Amino acid sequence: MILGCGNTLFGDDGFGPEVVNYLIHNYEVPNHVCIMDVGTGVRKILFTLILSETRPEEIVIVDAVDLGGEPGHILEIPIEAIPKQKMDDFSMHQAPTSNLLQELRERWSVKVTVLACDVGAVPPLVQPGLSEAARKAIPRMCSRIVEKYFHCGTPPKAAWPRP
């Protein structure tokens, strides 16, 4: 299960949803992969999974973070390393969400992977649209996801013969 998290109204915070959009429109998503733009509603999805009798083997969270690195740098981070400075926004970084991820991992043996783009500061006021650095990181993040979860080597839709 791949979940794109973030608020597209606040600049680079919309990175996760934009990655999901790019994957859906540029790749053939295999049947064994569930991919969703969850925007700011990731907690409801995670809570539902905790209560469910059936859970995915792995949850991949795709989001924007500010780790002080170079904007556009993509990385995998452990749940415990999610930056505390985002605790008050509407993202997966709020305490209840990180706790739900930990519970899924520890109690239900769901593998949790957090893939992030270091984006620098997110604007405090509504400002839709990604920065150039975040926009350029989308294809790199998608390639990483496709290689690991779509059975290595899946070409983009544009490369496939179309009827």
C-alpha cells in the first residue's frame, strides 16, 4: 500500500500526492499494489487498518520533510526520525499518526517504509504548487518506488505500445 501524504495547498507539502499522481498517470500500477493520494487524511486510513482483520504486508508513506538538507533530496527515514517540527501540521507527522505507524509495525508486523523528499520550509500560508527542486524529485522518487514495488523494470506507460 503506497500512500501519498501532504497538503497540495501548501507548496512542497503536496509532494506525496504529486508522486501518486505521477505514478498513476505514467506507469501501469500492478494489481498487487494499492496506491492512494490520502492528502491530509492518512490517520483515518491507518486507524482503519489497525481495526481491520486484513492488513497489507507493507505500507509505504510518501511525504515531504524538512531535515535541513538539500531541497529535492529523496531518502528513506525511520518512523522515529520523522521531524518533530511538523507535529502541528495536517500531515502524517502528527503524534497520533506516527503512533499508528508504530503500532502497525510492532503489533501487527506490517512493514512501514517512509520515503521522503527534503523540501526545506513549507509556506505558512496557502501557496499551491511545488518548487522546482521538489518537481524534479518526483520522477526520481517514482523510479525508486517502481523499481522496488512494481517488479523491477516496469517501463513508463509512454514506452508501452498503445492500442
